[in-house]
Amino acid sequence: MAGLLSEPDITKALADLTFWSRTGDSLTRTIECPDFPAAITLVDRVAEAAEAAQHHPDIDIRWRTVTFTLSTHSEGGITGKDTQLAHQIDDLAP
């Protein structure tokens, strides 16, 4: 699933990823969790999915707010790996 997505492919992917936005060469989603332990639990679940996919997001944790940023650094932008992991994060989010 390597290879950069075209602009039309990114637009189409974002139509199915309603909680995500594009920030430059990345996809980003911020999730408000009920509390700090729930935020850490979410990060743990995403870490397991990311490890299984061998594709790791940038994660920023601010108390109960978690921001995930996806980009395939080796490809220099957004690939199918990013959209797949974004869907998995959506499935794991509260």
C-alpha cells in the first residue's frame, strides 16, 4: 500500500474520514476523552493497532485530549497506510 495518494484520492479518503482533516502532508484528528485515564487507554489501543500495522502515528496527549497525526514519512506524505490506520483509530475512539 506504499506510494503517495493523489490529490483526488486524498479528497475521497477524507470524505470517508469525517473526523479527520488534512494538515499539509498529514492527516490529523483530535479526540476529547472523558478523562486522562481514558485518553491513555485510547493511546494504548492505537499503539497496538499501529504496531500490528507497522505504521506509527505521531501522538500528542494533553490531559484528556489526544491528537493523532498520520503521514508516511518514508514516502513523504499521505499513503494508503495512513488512511487505513485512520479508519482503525476511528473504530477505537470513544
